[in-house]
Amino acid sequence: MKIDDLRRNAFAMPFTSPAFPPGPYRFMQREFVVITYRTDMDALRAVVPEPLEVVAPLVKYEFIRMPDSTGFGDYTESGQVIPVQLHTKAGLEQGAYVHAMYLNDHPPIAGGRELWGFPKKLATPVLDYETDTIVGTLDYGRVRVARATMAFKHRALDHAPILASIAQPNFLLKIIPHVDGTARICELVRYYMTDVTLHGAWTGPASLELHPHALAPVTDLPVLQIESAVHYIADMTLALGTVELDYLAV
């Protein structure tokens, strides 16, 4: 194998059979259940990296069903997203910091971590229906970590606020170690969901229970009160990201 071949063709591990194809990635009929809950403000500040700022003691707990995604196949994920703000030269931006994600498919785990820095771990999330109820569960191994329930399509929502929320920037903490175990990459990454087609959005009564687990510590952001719940289905593209801040250069 020639050095020039490596330079031209290497983009992911392993070189001869990459775990995922080049992006960006298109998702069709992506189904979300997002339960927004109130939590402890000090716990949020402890996990959100500067210069991002916590705007309110809120967490969005998500179950996302992805039956059709280019390169990644058919899978489900679950995790916690934190509303944040960032001071930039253009002004104050509202966005979301992705704190934790658990999913059941290797390519998006590898691609998500290596490309953007998504905090992905292997687990077993499920988003399903029980007659008039949407049910989301997350198991880490054989241990139940989270369970969410939501009434099925009780009230339709205006599409504009949902689309505005999807259009906001998202932020990640990307960490890749050097061969000596130190950090070779430590960056705040920005990315967007683009080319969005919203097929429907609904709200209704919801519940969320989180259980302690040493390796899936979702209860570090405890549920104090349910604020709202949204169920929506959309097509969208996960665009490639940009580096907002290189922590090793400051």
C-alpha cells in the first residue's frame, strides 16, 4: 500500500472496510419522542462545557426511531440533550448540547464518535406502541435505565416552533486520544440538521422514569418535574460539522 493511497482514501477505521461511508447522512421518517423535564441547575452546570451556558434547569430526554438512514441502516437511540446559549461575534445564539446518547447499531456509534464527537454508547433503546400509548425504553445490557410513556397523538402542534428548534445549532464535545493516552483532539463541535421535512407533530400527557446505572448515569440529571412532551416525524439530513473551539489551542 502506497503512502499516496492512504492520503487519498483514508477517512475512517478500518482502512480496508470502514465502519461507515462518507457523509452527510439522510434520514427518512425519523420519529422523535422528546420529553422536556426540570432538573438540578448545579448538575447541569457541572456537565456543560464552557463557553456554552446553561439557560434554564431543563433537559430534553429523547427517544429517536430511525428506520431509514443512509449508511447507518435501521436503528434507535435515546439520550439527554441540554438547551444552551453561546456568545458569538454575531450575538447570542440559542442551541442544544448533546450530553449522552445510547443506541443499538455500530456504524452510527463509530461514525458519530469519530466524525462529530457524539457521546454514543452501545445499549438497547426501543420506541414502540402499546395501543394508545407511545412507549420508550432504554436497557443497558439487561438493566432498565429509562422508561417514557406518552399519549398517542392527543393534540396536533403548530409546525413552526418545531422547525425552528430543529434549525438551531447543536454542540458536542469531541475527544479523541493520542496513542500515549493523552487527548489529541479536544474540541467543541457545531453541527446542524438540514433539509427538514416535517410530516407531523403532536403533544399529550407524558411520564419519564430514570434508574441509576454506573455506566449509563442518566440519573445524574434527575427528573424533578415534566414540563412538556413532543412526538414528531420528519425527514432530515445530518450535516457534517465545524470546530467551534479547539480546547487544546487556548
